[in-house]
Amino acid sequence: MIARFSRRDVVMHAAAMAAVGTMANVPLARSAPFRALRDIRDIDAALQARVNSGEVPGIVAMAAGAQATIYEGAFGLRAQDAPAKMSVDTVFRIASMVKLLTSVAALQLVEQGRLKLDEPASHIDPKLASLQVLIGFDAKGIPQLRPARRPITLRNLLSHTSGFSYPLWDADVVHYLRAARSDPALPRNVLMFDPGSRWAYGASLDHVGRLVEIASGVTLDRYFRDHILRPLSMNDTGFTLSEQQRAREAHLHVRQSDGSLAAQPLERHTVPRIFSGGGGIYSTAPDYLTLLQTLLNGGSFGGKSILRPQTVALMAANQIGDLDAGVMKTTNPAISNDVDFFPGVRLRWGLGHMINLDPVDGGRKAGSLTWAGLYNTYYWIDPASGLAGVIMMQILPFADARALATYRAFERALYHARVAT
């Protein structure tokens, strides 16, 4: 049973709460543990103001130390101009935030020796063998390809240095796919660069999900359920929703050209037959925060262990050297804005997260871990502060300026409310 504090408990017992903020054997978690919040009213006010101004329709935000939830808040509506209010158990489409689950799953199998970080991934999935690299286009726009100089490894896939890149943030992929549609002889999947030579955000974790399925012998949804979700009592996380969960789902809102928001109908829900390691999952803020706390604790929480502390430390370590990460230019502004969450901050990638090498003004410390989902859901883990946070909204396009401002307001208010040790 995972212990949680209600908002009333947070207010009444904040001064007494102690959260152990270090992860066993994890080098990035050496500072004093996170203890408590002085007062949550400023956090509430910062988030409520964003809803009152109409900048976002609804928010659920939570934060925790290693042992206990220290903040939870729900503001606004699940759908603009509809009666249902946001609640902490509101269900969200968290899209790419499934990538962290997929990374955990793969690293569990690495611990068991069923996957290896630095062997060719094609040893498990032959479809990853003999891939071609796009080196450009000729004068007629015909793609020019050559064989990859090195094989893709699981480490490449987990750190987004595989060569796979999403068309949403890569104009060359858009150009290539357009050419491939008119020329069946061209391969559907190509790499944008040799594995290990660059960083690009793409479908790497979809391939990791398939590696998990092959190595484990079960579908990805079942693997998640048996080895991550059930052990951590993450009962509202999955690729499908029950009717009861569906009744708690937030609606997507699309930002209009005048800055207003238009609520969308709930998506048509079907039972998938193929499960993506890179997207397509649902969750709630309490569920996802449990996963973050587990990693903050070095892989264990509530008496359950899903990873060894050494593996969690590896996830949090820079895997890409001096390669730049995390900055992306959109090819479709209706779906995503340009992405640069921390201008001027050096960014790298571990095995599952983006890492900020420099501290963020007013917020997280250097060595913090983060990523996001397409519909403006965000998380971070700050091992040096012993703190993890999650904030969920349902807005397109991704990296919406007002949603990001809300995220930053939450983070700053949370750190401002910290009680120093």
C-alpha cells in the first residue's frame, strides 16, 4: 500500500514530514534531503491564477520527496465550459512520458542479462540490422543513402543517439518520407545519422518497446503491468481505459490563433493490438509520481523494488558526452512549437531522461532529470534536492508557451516554499 497525504494532511503536518532525498549508491543524490514546505498557499495561488486568466483550462500538479507526497493540487475544469472539475485522480493522455516506463522495462531486462546495452540491438530484433543512413538529396530531390557505419545498440536507443528522428522535428525526415511514398523501392525506415554521432528525438523508444517484447516473450502492456504497474500499485496507468477511468478523463484543448482554447471531444477509444514504447498511454499524476519517487529512492518504493540503485544511477548519468540534446525545431506548428525548455542551459541525455548540466534559475538543481508528453504533461526528478514533480495539462500544440509558463510557475513556487535543512 503506497502511503499518500491529502491536501489537508499536507497543510496540517507539513512541518513534521521528513523525506529521505538520497538514492542509495546514486552519485547525483548527495545533498541534504528534502524536508517539507513552509506553506502551500503560494503554490495554489500561482496555479489558480493561470486557470483564472484563461491561459490553461485545467491543471493537476503534484510533488514529493523520496518517501511522501508533499504537494497536490487540482485546478480548473476537465473540459472548458463543462461542469466536471479537475481532480487529483483525473486521467490524462501522457504520450511520450511512457518512454520512461519503457526505459525502466528495458533496464530490468538488462539486469537479468536478457538485453545488453552495448551489443547490436539487431541480435534481438533483426529489423534493426542493415539500416541505411540518409546523407542528403540530389538535385532532383532523390534521397541519397549509404549503409550505417556501426550497428545500433540499446544504449543508442535509450539515449536517442540511434539515428532515428521524428518528422515532427526534422525537415529531412519529412522530405524523405514524401519521396518514399512515391518510390516503393526506398526503405521506410532510415537513419538520419550514424548511431552514436548525434542526438535526435525520434522513434527510438518504439524500437526499445519491441526489444522488451521479444526478450520477455510478452506484449509491452502485459510487461508493464506485471513488472512495473502492479508492483507499484499504479492502477490508473495503461494503454486502455475502463469505463470508470474514462469518466475521469480530461479533454484535449487546442490553442487557437487568437490564443483562446477550443475543447475537443474525447478521442474514440479502441483496444490496441500493438503497443508503443514511445506513446499512447494514459496515467494520472499520483500514479506517475509514484514512478518518480521510486527512481528518487534508487529503484524501490513502498516495499517494492523494480530496479537496482546502480541501474537508476546509470539512467541519471550523461550517456552522450558533449553532444547537445533537447532543442528541437518544429515542422508542424499546429502540433508542436519549437522546443527549448531551458534556454542557455547545457542539456544532455541519460538512459530515459533529459539532464540539465546547469541549475535552472529559481528551480531545479544541476543534474536534474526531465521529459514530457505531447499534450503538455511534464515531470522532473531533482536528486540533489530530493524532490520530484509532475504537472499535467491537455493542450496542443506541444511546448505551448502558456502551459510552459504554468509549469515554470509551479516549479518556482514549489522551490520557494521549501524549508531549508
